[in-house]
Amino acid sequence: MTAIENNIDSLPAPPLDGSAIPIAVSTEEYVDRYRKFYDQWGELLQTNLDRLDRGSYHLGWMDKEGSNWGTQVKPSSRGLTYSDMNRSKAYGTIPEKTEFRNFAPRGSVRDRYADQLPTIEEYDVVEKMHVWADNLETLYEEAKVRQWNSTTDIPWTELEPVSEDLEMAACQLSTFLTEVEFVAGDFPARWIYRIAPDYFEAKNFLVTQMMDEARHMEVFRKRALAGGGALLHPSPAFEWALKAILESPTHTQGTFLLNVLGEGLVLTIFRAGEFLSKTHVDKEIFRLCMQDEARHVSYGTLELKSFLDAAPNQEAALADMHAFADIGEQVILTAITDPYVLEPLAVLMGDGIDDIDDGMEGVSFLWATIVEEYLQRCDRAGFDRREKCTIPAEFPWAV
Amino acid sequence: MGGVMTDEIVAFPSIEWFELLAQRMAEQRDHFVSLGSCDCTAQVTIWDGPGGDEWRCQVVFEEFGVESVRLVSEEDEEAADFILETDRETWQEMVDSIVEGEGRPGLLHTLNRLTMPGTPIRCWSHDPLGRDAFFRFNQTIQHFINNSATFTTEWSEG
């Protein structure tokens, strides 16, 4: 068996919750399902129709009992942010676990309607520790104001011709990054609708991450074509790693894989891309992408910390995460051993195919940077991987 | 991007040099608003500062401007999200390149280019999240420094 197969065997089975999402698969099934709900739904509807027939008002919505009426949230110098709003106990108390698997907003008069509200089965992420990070509100505000537009913010007309080998390397790297960005956008998409609305701050931040990743996918697709080159080869090996990210059993584990490991790696590649750029166009692309990526990495780091701090059985949570990381680290290893990734980097580092050997020295530096920065972020999250890390500290390149 | 060249002459390294950049940032508020808010404390350490001693200052970015520029000592380092440390000559090369590019550094002289390999500028932090702030706000910090093209820098001897 390979190392990765051994690691998979040792991984605990994923939790049962969330393994089967009850979505209707046909119109017939959908109609049947809603007929079953109709008694409760129909009763509420009929009550309202009857009231209209009587020409009377309900006015129950004017009952302030149980509301937070009179709690005025005050804007700070930069406007009214979630941080400002959450300073009040009324609106800023984030439940450790929520019973509300419906759309009733946190802070509204909702307790009295608990037995009337529907249950959204898909809302199965109901614990704060699986989504929260202490920098979430700050990063959400930052994400909103630091958006950019790949159509107009990149000086595309300044793209200068370079030699064919350098352009091919830039195009191959762009192809790889386009693949990565699909998963980076689809992973939050897979979880956003499973997170209970009480954790709307997390849902909102993940929406900004999806927008960021959509923009990255867009800009790298454009870059591959804008220089007269082409989208080149997808990476079969790395696509298996991307699949592992997408199919992570819990949001915390997936966030660790995507944001700490994957995006940490991509952040370093973006920095390297800026370092290696032969044109101001490429510099601008990588610098702007780098900013977005660093937000995702920061969220991932503190989300992991939040999970480990809040886990009821910390020892078990740590053991579980270590078992998961044994697999997860294969994501980095797969990327930085993949010829479709490291060879274009080496060509750019060496300033051409003729000096690819020199470029491999630069790749070796990148390897060490990626591994060390990953370990530092794990340390910051309270997750010591230094003795357990499965990625070799040194680049395994025979000179 | 980039403001108009003035006849101001300011010595580097000095608090006044960074304060003038802060002033430019305030004058170009619309441009910096378009880049997005920036909230971090950046420390610049020059190994061969005035008198040959290490020179340190912290620039506190808040929202779309600079809240303060302050001279600090080694003990204050933990207040910085990240520290950019190098020698005067590296700053001179970087600023010369920005001036030559009329407010845009050459390919070899962007902040990320100079820090990525750990040399000639070392970007470090006591906290990896603080170092990540350098990446999160990189465009703003680059454009902040790019305004060094709007005045003349006097390179004092160490």
C-alpha cells in the first residue's frame, strides 16, 4: 500500500450527519413531499385567509415582548459594521449551538414561533465551533471594500511579448491556477447553504470568498489567453487533491484543507508569481490575488483555532485533526511535486527552459517557505504539526 | 496613480519622510478608497540609520489613511503586525526605481519582489497572522510607498 492509502485507512469515518442531504430529485417527489407538509403550511395559510375574509387585523407583529426593541446599534467611524452591531448583547450573542434550522433571523422574536417554523434539513452545521473565527467580522468588511475587477483593474494593454518558453510557463501556471480556483469557489458553495443562518457572518464571509475565487478563475483564464498563448494542460494528480478538498467530511476539516493548506500554498505561489513576473500586467494580477488569498488563509487559521479551543473533548479533536492532516498534507505534497506546477515555476525562476536547473533552486526555496509558513499557521491555531508533518522539510530533488 | 512632483526635499530615514507619504495618502483619499481600507501597523527597520544605529518607525494605517507615524524602539516591536527590515541602500534603490517609473517601481523593485526571498528586505512578524497582513494590504502599502516619487529624498549618510 502507498503512504496515502495507509493514511486513508487510519482516518476516522466521517460523521453521519450531512452524509445524506434530503433534496427532492424529481417534480413528483417534490410535490409528494410538500403534500405531506401541507397540513401545517395549509393551516397557517387558511388562518390568514379567514382573517382577511373577516376584514380583521392580526397586528401580532407589533408585540414587542421578547424583542430587543430600543437597542440602538451605533455606527463607528467607518460606517455600521457587523462588529458595531455585535457589540450589543442582544444581537452579538453567537450561540454555541443553534436550535433554529430555519430562516428566522438571530435577534428576532422567534421563540414563540418555534413549533410553527419549518425545519430546513440541509441546515446541519449548527455549532459555532465549526464555522466561527474571531477575525470573521473584520475580514468580511475588508473583503467587501477590497474587491477589484479583472476587466478594468489590470492594465491588459501593457502585456508585453516574452519568449515562447516563458509565455508557455505563464500559461501553464495560469491553467493550474484556474483549476485551483474552481475548487476554492465550490468548497464554500458546498457549505454555505448547510450552515444555519444564526451564523450568517460566516455565510456572508464565505460569499465574499466565492466572489474572490470567481475573480481569480476569471483573471487567470484571461491571462492564459491575453498573451496569444493558450490554456495548456490540466493536472491529473492535483485534481485528485482538489477532489479531496471538495469532499472533506466537515466544514472545519475542509477549511483547514482549503484555507490553511491549499490557500497557504497558493498564497506563496502568488507571491512567487509576482516575484517572477516579466510584465507589469502579471505583477498586478498576482499582487491583487495575493491580497484576497491572504484573507482566506487568515480565516482558515483562526477557524481551526476556534474549533480546537471550543471542542468539548480537545484531546479527541486534536487526534482527529492530526489524522485528517496526515491526508491533507498530501494536497501540498501533490501540488509541489507535480510537473505541471513546479516545472513552469522553475522555467520562470530560471528565466527560460535552458536554465530550468537554476530555476529548481528557486523551487526548492519555495518548498521550504510553503512548509514553514504552513507549520507557523498551525502553531498559531494551537495545532502543533512540527513533529508529525508528513511533507519533507527539504525539496526532494537530486542535483 | 501618483501625485505631482513637488520641490519638497526630505531626508531618509526620518519620521518626516513617512509623514509626507501619509500626507500624500490623505490628499489622494479617493484613490486609496478605491483600493479598500487598510488596517495594520507596519514597522520599518533600517539597520544603518542615522549615526549608524538601527532606526525603527511604525506607520499605523487605519481605514483609508495613516493614523500615526512614530519612532519606536526594539521593545515596541510586538505592536507591529509586520516588520520590514533592511539597509538604507536597498531603500534608495527601491525609491530610485519608483522615481524613474514616475510612481511605479520597476519589475525588480516592488515590495513583494524585494521581500519574497527574505533578502534584501526581510518581512517578518511575531505572529503569522500579522505577517499575512502585509500580503492582505500589499497593494495599498505599495501605492503608499510609490508616492515617494512626488518629492525629493535626501539620502543621509549613516
